[in-house]
Amino acid sequence: MTGGQLDPEIVRRHLLALDQAIQNLRRHAGVTIERLRSDQDKRWIVERGLQVCAQNVLDVATHLVAAAGRDAQDYTAAIDQLVGLGVLPGEFAARLRGLAGFRNVLVHAYLDVDVARLCHVLSERLDDLGEFARFVQDYLERSAGAD
């Protein structure tokens, strides 16, 4: 595969959308499993917000991989490729790998979403998404300095 071109503006737009979704989700942190089960509006907000976060992370990953001329057969492979590109440390990428499957459940198996998992991601994993954005921003800055 030949490399595309890294478009920092596209990446930044995704990072901004990611940040906005994270900030919106933080307003719902602490919601209980019972509340998500009983309040369809609250559940929809959390599910949609997490879906937007996951999609932005995965879109950034696939853009960076394609721009480097690498091939990733799926979203999990794209996350893994970011280690080789120097975007993410290996242990962080390992934590983030499950995001691809989580996104697929939210999009394709929405009738089977585990409410306990939604609560866990909302309360325990939002910081990972912000950390991803910081790693990518650092990578963009390093890439710009290499020009």
C-alpha cells in the first residue's frame, strides 16, 4: 500500500469532536446501572456519546495508518499499527484494543448492549480517550517538526 498524506486538520477535527463528546459524557458520570436500565433517554445519551468517542478514535487511527502507507484489516489492527508508528505506547494500545469491539456492539448489536459495561466505560475509561488524544496531538507535533 502506498502512503496517503497525513492531514493534520482532519485529525484535529476528530480530536475536537472526541473532546466535545467526552465533556458531554462527563456530565453523566456516576449514573447507576439501574438508572441506565430504567431511563431510556439517559441510556441513549450515554450510548451515543460513547459511540461518537469510539468512532473518532478509530477514524484517527485508520487515517494515521493509511497516511503512513500501512494496511490495517480492521479497527483493532489500526490501533496495533499505531504502536509501530510511534503514536501509542504498547501497553496503552493494549488497553485500547477493546474499543473496536465495543464500537461494533454499539453500532451493530445495540439490542445486546451490556448496561454494566456502559457504566464501566463511562466511569472508568473516559480518561483513556483523553489520553489517546494527547498521544495523537504529540505525534502531530513531532510530525510537523520533522518537515
